[in-house]
Amino acid sequence: MNEYNLLIETSCVAQKYWQSVPAPWRGELLRIFSNILRDRKFVLAEQIVKDSKKIISEGEGEVQEMIDVCDFAMGLSRQMYGLTMPSERPDHRIQEIWQPIGVVGVISAFNFPMAVWAWNHALAIVCGNSVVWKPSPKAVGCAIMCKQAWDAACDAANLPAHDLLLILNEDIAISNLLAKDKRIALLSATGSTEMGKSLAPQVAQRLGRGLYELGGNNSMIVSQSANLELAKRAIVFSAVGTCGQRCTTLRRLIVHSSIYDELLISIKSAYTKLVIGDPMDRSTLVGPLISFDSLEKMQDVLNICKANNYIVTGGTPIPTLGLGYVNPAIVEVTEQCQLVQEETFAPILYVMKYETLSEAIALQNGVTQGLSSCIFTDNIQEAEIFISAVGSDCGIANVNIGPSGAEIGGAFGGEKETGGGRESGSDAWKAYMRRMTVTVNYGKDLPLAQGVQFDI
Ligand code: NAD
């Protein structure tokens, strides 16, 4: 048996044992794990900074997100409720029971190298599944440290640690093996839309289950009634935080024409004050891009913008700080051209004007991605329209909060080419279980549904 097969078989065996452990005990393991995360918060955050290059405060925030989702899953361990329905037949009862699904494959991206795995892992584990994790090749150190923390939790609980196994292989052929493998009951894949489009047909071919968290192209509408000071703070954090490398990064700013100039001046002024530098330095707000490759892609896009006569502010590399350091860019566009419709994973903020709310919503919805969106307004009608059926078409729609920086309590994910998956809070756990509908007859007769007669 080759290495891959051995690993999946080991995970299958681990899952068979784990599914019969009572859910509250599974929750107890997550409690132990979350305490280990608390103890190791800084070293884990440091490793996140090393691998993903985000600033240390965001690294610590990411570890906190792992702690939060473990606590959430521990609470869930006593609350995985199934419904009971009235039966049309006398002396019958109908009930839903949620059962473990099996081995969950997790493929993760570089930019949330620990939290995305933790969202999946905590839910998968409390639901009675085992996990096989293929991390981003850019964040292997993070995966190893998470595995060490998990093993320590299993040791403390006297449990075997095989319910989490790692595949540390740079070859994307491994993702394809997971996608094609019938033993993977659920494949949860986070990354670019391109990656999702390559994996999803392979999962569908075997009628398997996929949970996709893919690229975003997130927007903010700023209306004429908005609190512009609040909007400015949200814009700058959402557009330049993590150096523009969050799936929820603000990429499109749609501003009412009457306040356009005032808002733009205030954002540009805030950009000049950004502290760009070493991500471990606590005064730094913007670290480098993940790679020189990302910097080159950003420069290519900005060159096309200039060739199109769009006004570009910033965007210049800062080689004196090191590879990948760059000034975040603002690009004033006159239309939502093809370039604006694409996700460039770098700090480029496209700014455009609108006159009516319906025009703004059409711009917001006029891209193939559907992850995160928001409106800044003090007008209750505008806010309600934005979150109504005719408003944003995204998985996340906020009012007077930027598109980035979600809490774990809500279900996280997006529509359209963002993949349709939901992870983390609310009832996202149901994706990690199989729903069993059970009808129990406690009578002495065998009536058929819909009054069908079949006497023998
Ligand atoms: P990526 O697509 O390059 O890689 C993600 C993972 O998929 C890695 O583990 C990688 O090895 C694997 N992979 C890459 N290409 C593949 C292919 N063709 N076939 C099979 N596997 C493949 O993404 P990245 O650069 O690591 O992360 C950035 C992207 O991830 C952005 O598009 C971002 O929006 C997205 N993202 C989405 C979410 C979300 O929740 N929606 C969260 C984080 C990141």
C-alpha cells in the first residue's frame, strides 16, 4: 500500500472508533485543545507571521479564532439537535438523527493557514469524523504546529491522535487524489476559484460531497448619508489589512457621487500614514505580500490600469524593506471593467461613483464572485433594501461594518463562484454530518403513507 493509501486507511479506522465516542466527550477533547491553543497563542501566531507574512496582531487574532471555534464546537457537542415531525400515520413518529459522515478532507490556503483548518476540524471532530489535512505548501510550518498541539490534546485525553492526519506534499496531484477518492466523505477546499473549478468536477464525478470556499471580490457602498469617518476606518482596514490578501478584502468601493471627492481625499490621506514594515513589529499595519510573484502580478494589473488612463495612487514596491513590500494602491475607475471584476490577491482598491442605490447594488452584484459586501448608510431604508432579496447577492452582507473580519458565530461563505459553501458557526455543522430520517411505528398495525392500500 502506498503512503497516501495507508494514510487514508488509517484515517478510516480512526473514524470508525471516533464515531462511537459520545459527542460531549468529543467536545471535551476540543476543550482541552482550545486550552493548549490559549497556552501557545503567541508561538502559533509567530508561525502564522513567518508563513503568511500577516502582522502579529492579525496572527494572534487568527489563533483566537481557532480558540473561539473550538469553544463553539464544544458547546455544540450537546446541541446537535434533530427535528421531530408529526406523522400522518397513527402510532408513528418521525425524527431526524444527525450521524457522522466519515473522513473529511481539508485543503487550505496560505492566507489563513490555521483558522480555516480549525473551522473545519473543530466541526468535523465534534460531529464524529476524522480529518485528513492538505495545507498550503506556503504554510507547512503552521500545519505542523497545529498537529503538534492536537497531538498534545489527544495525549492529555489518552486518545490516539489519528483523527487528524497531515499530507505535507507540495504536489497539487494530492488534491486531485482527495477529490477522486470515494473514502473522502466530504472534501472541504479553500483557495482560488481556479482551484475550486478544477476540483469540484472530480468530486461531482463520484457524486461526492464538496464544500468550497473560493475567491472573493468584495465591495462597499458608501451612501450620501454615511458616517464618513466610520466608513474611512472600515475602508482602510478592509482594503490594506493582511496586505490585501484576505478572501474578504475590500476590492471595490462604490461611492455616491455627492461625497466621492471628500471621501477619496480622506482615504488617500489615511494611506499616506500607513506604517508598512516588519510584520512582527507591533507598530506595523501592513506587512509584505506573500511572494515576489504576487508583487509582479499586482504591478502587471496596475500597468494595465495606467494604460487605460485610470488614476492610480500608490502601488509602488518598496524594495528597501525587502521582497514583496509595496504601498497599497487606489485606482479610480470610470466603469466596472474586466480587470475590476477579477480578484487580484493584492492591496488594490478600485473606486467608482454611483447616483442611485439600485445602480450601486447592480455594480456590487455585477461580478462572478459572491463572498462579502457591505453598505455604509444612516438611512434605514437603504440599509434594509441592501439586505433584502433585491439587495446584495453575497453570502455576507453588512451594514456600517466593512466586508472583512467576520466572527465565528455566523456561517461563513459566499455564493456564485465563491463556491456556495458555509463553514464555522450557525448550523454549518450540518455539512459535516449525514441526515438520517427515521420513522418509528410503535403500533400493532402497518398503515401505508398517503392512504395506499396493499393488503396481502
Ligand atoms: P490557491 O488556490 O493557490 O491554493 C489553495 C490550496 O489549493 C493549496 O493547498 C494549494 O496547494 C491547492 N491548489 C492550488 N491550485 C490547485 C489546483 N489547480 N488543483 C488542486 N489543488 C490546488 O490559493 P492561495 O493562493 O493559497 O489562497 C488565496 C485564494 O484563496 C484567494 O483566491 C482567496 O480568495 C481564497 N480564499 C478563500 C477563502 C474563503 O473562505 N472563501 C478563504 C481563504 C482564501
